[in-house]
Amino acid sequence: MVSQSGPTVSFFDAASDRHIDTVEVLAEPHELRFDPTQRLLWCTTAYHSGYYHANSGRRTELTVIDPDTRRIVEVVDLSPEHGPHGLALDTARRRLYVSVEGSADRPGGVVVIDTETRRPVGRIDTEAPGPHWFAIDQAGRTGYATNKEAPFVSVVDLDRGTLTAKIEVPGSEGLAVSADGAQVFVASPYAGFGKAAADDGPANGIRVIDARTASVVDTLPTENVVLPVHLTSTGKLLAGELRMEPDPVSLLGRHAPGRLTVFSADAQKRLGEIEVGLGPLTITSSPDGRIGYVACVASSTVDIVDLVTLQGLARLDIARLGEPGSHGLAYIPRPA
């Protein structure tokens, strides 16, 4: 689990929830991705301090960690690329895709990393200033970048390394691709803070995209704006709803308890919900799809949820470890 303000990556035993170890990393770590082929953990570090749209400058590094020894293997510098955030992995082709933010001389894009050499081997432009999350289909042929302030999702051909389509959405956050690659689920609109959505503004929810036609075909409605989206191995679509309430001393507003909302991805039907911590930002699940993990940045907690009964099993209080700002998550099976 990433502590964005720690800045650390902490390890817990998934059976007992016991804290095992903590690795100190560069400032502002954000997301994690475990590579089972190389048995390494990748961590993006996006900013020197702050967050998207409110930071003191963008970082350029990826940290590579051995999860078994809990030691840093290497820090990979992506300069001149900066603001690395989203991570997607193709184990068959040994490729890691990293979303990076744009600058005055280039648009945002995706850097392609060879996971054996741990070196960049390409870049794909997304024609948006801030691609934040990135996901690929299981075949490793097509990638999707969500763009916070740009009114489209970027679709890229991973073989040719080119942008192939722009799917119109009113700004976007997290996303997930169905196991067969036929559908993409995108949280939209972009999360604004401190004010309610306008009556005539876009509805909160998850846009369902038909990958064949590269078009939105449906919306799964939610009461609040959604940031993280995750698909389990059993076909459940997990959405983290951000809930804010007015605060007289802050224009950003005040966090209220977040909500984990669960849908059936196939039936596109709402299955239920459960209250979680403040500011859900990342979601993952166990390989068997029975347990969900929701990192909540504002409360510095990780909620552990039984996805069959939708009951809370435990809450990890990361702030007690002195590591505030829960963010990226990865589930790491034991070595064979």
C-alpha cells in the first residue's frame, strides 16, 4: 500500500492484516503494479509535493521494489517525461505502460517500458494534457487513457503505437476493461471539489464503452462522482464514490465517508454498496475476487470488504504507522 505523504510503500499479510514492513520511497508515490513474471513491484512518483492541478512540480521517476526482500531494486528516471501516474502491464510481451503528463512541447502520453531491461522503448501520444489512468485489454492490443480535463478517452493501438480514437466523455477518472476486451468502464465526469454538480451538468456514474465501435453505449448511475474503478476476477465492477460536503473554512469542501458501490459488469446491474473511509482513491481485489481493498486518501485508511456479503472485514489505519495519504494498492501472491 502506498502512503502518498509518507512517502512509503507498506506491506501487510493478507491473511492476518498484520503490518510486515515499510519501504521509504521518493516523495509523492501514487500507484503500484505487481509484475508476476519478474516478481517486481513498480511504483509511480508523480509530484514533488501536492497533487494533480495543485503541485510544486512533477517528478520523473519510477521506483522498482523487490516485494520479497522489501528492498528498492532501481529507480528509473523517465526524463524528460514527467508526472508518471497510471500503470498497465502486459506480461506476455513484457511491457509496462506508464501514463505521463504533457508539457509545452509535447502532449500527454504513455511511456512503454521493457520489464526485463527496465528501460523505456517507446512513447504513445494521447493528445491530452493529463492522461491520468491507463488500462489495456487482455490481448495487449488496445490501450485506453482517461483524461481529467480533456473531454475524451484516448484509444491507442499498442502494436503500432498510435492514437486511433477519441471517445467523447465529460472528463474522466478511473477505468477498467472487461476480460474479453469488449467493454470499457470509465468513471466520468472529472471529480470537482467544493461544489455540487450543476443541474444541467453531466450525470455522475460509469460510462460503458463499446470497444468495437469506440462509443459510449450506456451509463451506470451513481449518486456521487466516482474516482477509482476496478473489475474483479469474478466480474464485479467496483466503484469508489467520492462524497463531499460544504465546509465554511475551505473552498474544497469537507470529505464525508466514501462509498464502495458494486455492479455486475455483465448484467450492468447494481448489486449493493458499503460505506468506506474518506476519499476512496484506489481499489484492488484478491485473485479469487472475494475480498476488496479500498484505499482512502483523506482518512489514511484501507477498507477490507467481503465482496460476497458486502460486509466490512477490517480497516487498516495507516496514519497510526505515521504514513498518511493511502493511495496505490497491489495484491502480491506468495512465491511459488
